[in-house]
Amino acid sequence: MDYVCSVHGISIFASGRQNSGKARPLGRNEEFSMVLETIAVIAAGLFAGAAAYINIVQHPAAVRLGTSQAVAFFAPMYARAAPLQASLAMIGSLAGLGSWWAGSGLGWLVGALCLASAIPFTLVVMKPVNDRLKNPSLDARSDEAKQLLVKWWRLHAVRSVAGLLSFLVFVLSLPGS
């Protein structure tokens, strides 16, 4: 059975929210939960897509130009990508936690924790590599620079996987999935 939830003029369609097989209006908690679920799925999907793009397309293309060019590209790329990715991870995680708290099921907690894991991973595990790649004293033609770029790509792949897993868990947790 399909239902429509309209919040501030935005209609959200959901399947699978039933009460004895009869249509019923959604309660405020269910409306709130549906909005949070939608936000979580969108944020996780955007995070996963951006992270995967960086690993599959952007970083390999930068490295193909040569180590010096890839190192020169890193600092401005990071300055633009970090706030976007951090915001998406935070928004998606909080929306997933809110969905779980509102009673949408354990999948929302699992997805939220998976997405949220990208934040401490970046701040603790990736930070030394990020800082070194952004450091102007790094010789961009050195073996160290080349090794740092490879290490960064591998570490970033962990973020990509966390985002993709979170997105899949969120999608599979949607009503009717």
C-alpha cells in the first residue's frame, strides 16, 4: 500500500507502511522518520558517489599526469572536497541515527555508524598522509610523494567502501525493500 506524506509542500511517497492492510494517515513520528530516512539515503548516496568518483576517476587521472602534478593538485582538491564529504557524512549519519531513534529499525543505526566511521577514520588515520601531501616542503618529485599518493588512494578507498555500504544498508532498510 502506498502513502503520501506532505511536509512543507514536499510530497514523499512510501511503500510498505501498513496497518491491517488498510490505508491510514501517517502520524507525525512516521512523517518525521520518512523525512530523516530520505535525507540519510540522499546524503549517503552523494557521499558514496563522490568518494567512489575520487578513487575511480579523479585520483588515477591526477597521478597519470605525473607525481609532481598530482601533488600540486592535491591541496586545492582537498580544500574543496573535504568540507563537502564531511558535511555529507555528518548529515547522513545524523539523519540515519534520527531514523533509528524514531523507530525505523536497526538498519538505520548500522548505516549511520558505517557512514559516521569515515569521519574519525579521516581525522585519525588519513590526517598524517593528508597533511604531508599538503605540506609545501614535500619534494613533489620524490619517491616519498609517489608513495604518499598511493597510500592516500588506498586509505580513501576505505572511505568509499564505508559510504557504499552505508548507502546500501540505508536503501535496504527502506520500507518495502
